[in-house]
Amino acid sequence: MHPATAPATETQDLRAECGELAWRELLPHFARGVVVRVEPGLDLITVARAFRDDDSERVDAWLQTGAVSRASDDDARRWTRIEPVFRAVVVAPWVLAQEIAVTH
């Protein structure tokens, strides 16, 4: 693969792997401790690329501001109550999840 096309192809791959999940579908991953919450203001694919590329500078900056964080028990309680839909993508071992809608 030509180096100039690699980032675009990698981004397309992540976009293709991204999907929508209901909270109940994300719950088993939360139970394993691998759900990472991504604030709606961030581009999920940009965050996924940073995780995949081990871009610790960007990831650390998001973690420090709270824009990205491990899903907490408080998050789980809230999600159980409101049953949101998420946009999610796997960047092993993590499942990056971003709320996109509330079902009720």
C-alpha cells in the first residue's frame, strides 16, 4: 500500500467497523471493563485512530479533560435508566462508545 493512501484507508476501515448499539448490547463489554466513553463533541473515528495508533499524547489530553474516560458505574446506572443508543467501534481491547440517541 502506498504510504500516502494508508491513513485514508485506515480511516475508511474504522468507519466500516463502526456501528450502532443499544445499551443492552454494550452491557457485556461494560461488565468486562472495556468500554471507553467518548463525549459527543469528539469525532469517534479520530479517537479510535488515536487509540489504535497508540497516540498517547492525544489520548492523555482527552483523558485529562474528561472528553474520553473509562465508563463508570455511574455511567452504567444512567444508561440503564435512559437506554441510549451508541455509536461504537472496537479498538482491541477497548470498545469506544459515544451516545447518539436516547430511546426513552
